[in-house]
Amino acid sequence: MTALLTVENLSVRFGRGAAPVVAGVSFEIAAGECLALVGESGSGKSVTARSLIGLTGETATVSADALALDGRSLNGLSQRRWSRLRGKDIGFISQDALVSLDPLRTIGREIDDTLRLHTRLTRRGRQERVLEALAAVGVAEPEIRAGQRAGELSGGQRQRALIASATVLSPGLLIADEPTTALDVTVQAQILELLDALRSQGTAILLISHDLSVVERISQRVLVLRSGAVIEHGDTAAVLARPQHEYTRELLAAVPSRHPRGTRLSAEPIRVAERTRVAERTPSADAPGEPSRPGASLRPGARPVAAHGTGPALEVSHISKRFRRAGHPDLLAVDDVSLSIAPGSTLGLVGESGSGKTTTARIVLGLERADSGTVRLLGEPWSELPETGRRPRRSLIGAIYQDPLSSFDPRWTVGRILADADSAGRNLRPERARERVAELLESVGLGTETIDRRTRSLSGGQRQRVAIARAIASNPRLIVCDEPVSSLDVSVQARVLDLLADLQRSLGLSYLFISHDLGVIRHVSDTIAVMRRGRIVEQEASEQVFTAPAHPYTRQLLSALPQRLPL
């Protein structure tokens, strides 16, 4: 099979004398073939992809024995020549749609730019093509969405708009860098079908993904990268079923769907937080810092003792929320929703993008006021109180978000972020306050060398650990986790999920856990609530939902899951 893209001995380094971040990578992709790059954050996947579209940056030195697209050399191209190729011959889908889309322009304009630069279509023709491209990637009401800016869209809608922009001209090579990370399972299935259709029509696809079930679903070959070098390469089915390298086996072992609730995903030591109040401790069979292994039990069996009685940690009763939209009908985002979370347990909230999950979470957090209904926190009124009434109890509820970087002040160090969240430590002497910050970092597996760093210098996994440390700084009883691991690669995700379970076990935390990843939801949840168009359509024990779903929509979600990886 003739190669459309040829890469031989690709190396990329940043700065004179620096070690290469990509070292001697070689591969080929034929028309109509999908090659997947997998590996942890920092393995060189995205740098490899960006070197193929001239976006490695001015400080990068890129060298290769051969770098060619359809027989044309890409070595040493000027930025003018790269700009002629991008969009027309090479499409690029990046992971971070919010950064990639211009916040001042509508997404219709974003997609129209590609058509305007590379086609002779009339303005009306381009407008029609924009709507077709949005509909093709599963954007509901494309006429409305085309006139909206990125900040007015959900994370999933933004990602779909970005995919529409990259595929609107059906380029010969499509580079997809984590294209389904922010998407719920049904839209993910649509996107994978779209990518597979493009591949079957002759498009060559370079797929970068930390979701190995996605890799298995559409790629024919897989390349495993570690520290910038290829450590395993072969047919996708063979590599995933019979991995030869220990690192590949570790990646597969970290997939949540391969392990039942209550077992570990990583070999990271079990951590028991030391900042919990004595009355809330629970005896554990695991000593602090005891080494573990994937598949090992997380719990001795008993639930942590709750400090606030036996009633629900969170009780949501018949809440509704409607948003007004200028020129369009009102949006009923949350419609008569009721939820209950027992102390020390996890409720998983799932549903498609736009189903009302995040609005529900904001109402629970007291960041949005419901039009009707009530929220009770630890048996006491919460939602109906004015903010002045909630403020003394805000330490009882914490939050962990999908993108921690955007929730941090970029001017602040990690130490200042955590000290600000630790209300009990604000009046302490500086040296004691620093000790408390160090204790927080230790409880989430970070060292004291992190204290004086700014969050932009941290890896994705480190940032999420800082976000978790901030969430537990005030000794909360309930934490709202809104897509806390969706942007992490599979091995980092495994360590963060294990950390959350360790903290729940040792601190008696309750979690409202929102995720579009059903494998993650099944692994972490005691009960699951399925949300659709603002309503809860099913709410049962986790295994009941997965093994005997009662509602047609739940069955639709489960049927959209990519094929489960072999055990």
C-alpha cells in the first residue's frame, strides 16, 4: 500500500543543546488508513503531530531524513507554504477547543474562513456548507450555533465546531489530537463514525488519543510512544491483545472498564490523608503509603463514619432552571431533578452534552439559583439561603473541574492557591501555614518542591492534583467533581481516580461525580443518575444501570460505547 504520509527519523528539540522531545520516530500512513499514537503526557505525541503541520513554534528545531505528504517534501517549508497546506491538504483537530477557537468570532465565521481561503464558493454557498459541516458532526440546531461564539457553547459543542472546521474540506490527511476527549458517549460515537467514514473515503488519519477503546475502534495500526521514542508498533488488535512491552501492558491495565468498583487502577502507593479529624477516621487494612497493584482492593469493606449523622450528605428535591435566550425560546436546562447522596458514597451523573449536568452541579454548589426546588447540604437548608447565609458553610462543599488551569490565578504559586483555600490556616504564622500547604500536597502525592511553582509549569496530572488539594483544603464533606479526569491520559487518569478513592475512604467524602466516560462512571460510582434534556430518566445502583438498564435512553448510551478492550 502506497504511503500518503512518510515520516523517517523525525526528531524535535526545543532550544540549543536541549535533549530531543521526539527522538527518531518513523512511520507511514496510507490513504484510507488510521494510525494511532498513544502514550502518557509528555511522550511526544502532540509534538510529533504539530511537526507535521508546521506548528511546533519558533524555538523548535525539527529534523527528519524524510517528511513527505503525497510525494511532496515538508522539510523546511516556509510559514506561507504551511498555511496553504493547513485546512486544504492537512486538517488538524486539537484537544483544547476553547483555546483554538477565537472568542470574539462566531463559530460560523471560524468554519467559513477555511472555505473562503481555499475555495471559490459564493458567500451563500459557504454558509450552506458551514451548516452541513456542523450537522455532520452532531451539532443540534446548526443555524443557531453558527451564530454563537465559543463562550456560549458547551465543551462538547465547541469540540464539535472545531472538528467541523478541520473536516469541512475533506483534506487528504487529518490529524486528530484527542478529538473525542470532551464529548459524551453518543456524540463520541457519531464523531468516530464520521472519522471512519472519512477514512473509508480515502482520508489518511493520524489519531492521538489516551482512550484505548477509541484507538481500538477506528485505527488499523498503533504506535506506542514513551519519552519521545517508539517502544511498540504494530497491528492495533495484536498490540492491544498481546502487548510486548511492559509499558504498553501498564497502559492497558489502567483502563477503568477493566476493573470493578473498589479495585485499584495504578501501582501508586495507597495514601491516607493525615488532615482528617480523629472522629471521622475509619480503620483501614492498608497502611499509609503501602505499595499497591492494579486490581488490588481499595477498601476493607466498611464505609467511613460520617460526622454529620446518617442522613444524606446531599439532597436535591425537584429543582428546575430555565434560561432566557434572546430571539429564541427559553431553554429549560434542569427540569424537576431530584438526587440524594449518602455519606461517604459517590453518585455518578451521566448524560449527553447539554443535558443539564453542569447546571445541576452549579445549583448544588450555590453558584446558580434554581427557579424552583431545594438543595439541602448535610440535612440543612442550602439553596434557599442568601449567599451571606451560605458563606459560613461553604467549607463543607468543594469542587474539582475539568480544566483546573482556567480556575487558577496564573499569577499565584501553588502555595498561595492552597493557602487561600485553607481558611483555617490564614491566621497562622507563615512557617506553620507553609507546613499545612506541604501536608496538603503530600496528601495528593506531590512534594514540597511544587509549593513555589506556578500552575502553568505543571503537567496536567500535577494540576489536577493541586485542584484536588484545593478542594479538600477546607475539610469538606461533599465534593462536586465535574469531568475531573476527562483531559488526562489513561495512566494519569488511573492515578487520579485511585487518589480520589483513597481520599474518600480516609476522609469520609461524598462525591457528585459528573463524567461523559461511562467506564470511569462505572468504576467510581455507587449509584448512577442518567440525565437527558434536563430530566433524570433513570437512577439506580451502578451495576443495575449497566447490566439491566430500564430506560431506552440509557440503553442507547450503553450501545454507543466502543467495544470493550480485552481483559
